[in-house]
Amino acid sequence: MKQPGNSSLLAFAALLGALAFLPGCGVTRPTPAAFTVVAEFYPMYVEAINVVGDTPGVRVENMVPTATGCPEDYQLRPGDLQTLSEADVFIVNGAGLEGYLDKIAAQCAHLKMVDASAGIPLLTIDGEINPHVWVSPALAARQTRAIAVALAAADPAHAALYQKNGDAYAAKLEALAARLCTDLASAPVRQVVAFHDSMPYLSRDLGLQILAVMEPAPGQNPSPRDLADVVARVRSAHGPVALLTEIDSANPAAEIISRDLQQSLYHLDTVTSGPLDPALAKDAYLRAMDQNLAVLREALGLDKNAGKIVSTP
């Protein structure tokens, strides 16, 4: 049998080299990131990708599915622990939002956990610490700066990039916070009813009084007596009251209150869900808060038909 010549061997080697780059051949694998950051849920993901930016060799992942929303009652999945076992840093909101951190610490001893709310003065509502820090743009800026400091310490080779990116995004958040306060300072409506306990930090920033909360506890449906109490508070209030709920929450109770009071119901975005594509996610919080500003301008009596009325009695 004729043996292949040098030219045939060279052609065969070239063919193998070409096949190595074809999809599905199993010859090559994507180069793993040298440094992996896992963000607990969407607001932390947005802050983290802005701090990381285009830093080479660094990957940011989101843990809690965006459809879940706020992870107050979230239960860890087996895949979550697998993801965290392969990560370098885990960024959490903190402030008592999570009930699973001890389990993670026990099973992922190598993992550096970053509490983005550490050092932020927290509000206590009815004896419970309120964890919804990120809803305030001013405090989201502080979280961003904390994440930048933590990543710089965990990955010193890219410390300058983290600090530069963190400062740039935090400055955008601070400008947004100032704009919200300035635009709403003269709003005639200064009292609100909130569906959930997510509004205290933003309300404090804006100088608004939360007259009542529709949901007595996270995930707990209000009773008829609770609803009647909210309606009574609004009717006896001195001055007008805006009804606020969340854009990503099904809320029959809010609809009932809206009908009983013959008032419009306004939905705000607390940015617990959104696109995961970094190119879209990096400005997701800014976009959502711009829309919230339009909604609040109408809800608080500054504009007509400028914001988004989700339901009108």
C-alpha cells in the first residue's frame, strides 16, 4: 500500500487544525475567566457589572433568577452552591435580606462575601431592619463604591480599574439622586401608601411620608381588615395621598384599595428584574429610575398624563 507523502501529511494536519475551530467538535473550550464575581440578585448584578466594566479576565454572574424579584424568601438551589463553589467573590445586598448566608459560608469557605450595605445607616420599621437599600439611588451609589473597594482588595491586579469604574457609576447615581430630589421638591402631594416595604429609603430621600403599607409582611396577603385600615387612613389624612405599588408585583389588594378610594394606582420599578446582557443591564437602573421619576411627578401632582398610570378606577 502506498504510504502518504509529506504533502498529504501536511494537508491532513491542516485539516485537523481547521476542525479544531468548528463549533461542536469538542476540540476547544472557551477560556475560563480568571476571576469570577457572583452577584446575589439583579440590583447587585447591575452595580457589579458597572464596577467590573471591561476588566479583562473577569466574569460577573447573577444568582437569583430575575423572575424571582426580591429574594427575601429565596431558597438556595443546588446549582447556586455549585456556582458559588467556583466563584471568587459573592456580592450580597446585606441588611438582613438573606437568610442563607450561613449555609453558603459553611459550604464555600474560600468564597469572599461582600456586604454592599455594610456601613450604611439602616432604617428600622416596626422593629425590623428594612433591607431595601438599593431603591435609593444615593444609597445605591454607596453600595457601588463599597463593591469597588471590595473587588480592588480581592483582585489587586485590577484595583485601579475597579475604582475608576466604581467612581464613574456612583457619580451617575448621585446625579440621579439629586435630580429626583430637585424635580420632586415642590410636589404638592407629600403622603403615599406603599404596597410593599420597599419604599422607606427612597421616601426618606424625597421627604415623603408613608401613611400606610398595604402588605403587612413580605409575601403575606393583607386581610379585609388590613385593607379597611388603609382606606380609613387615607380618608382621614390631612392632605392628598398617592397610591404606589410595584411594577413587577401582581397586587389585587392594591386594586381593591384603588377602587374603594376612587384613586389612580401608580406602579414603580424597584429594579429587581431586567436584562442580563451587560450592554443592556449596565444602564437598567438609571432607565428604571428615570421612568419612576415620570410616574412620581404625576402621582405627586406635578404633571398630568406624563407618568404611567397602570390602573384608573
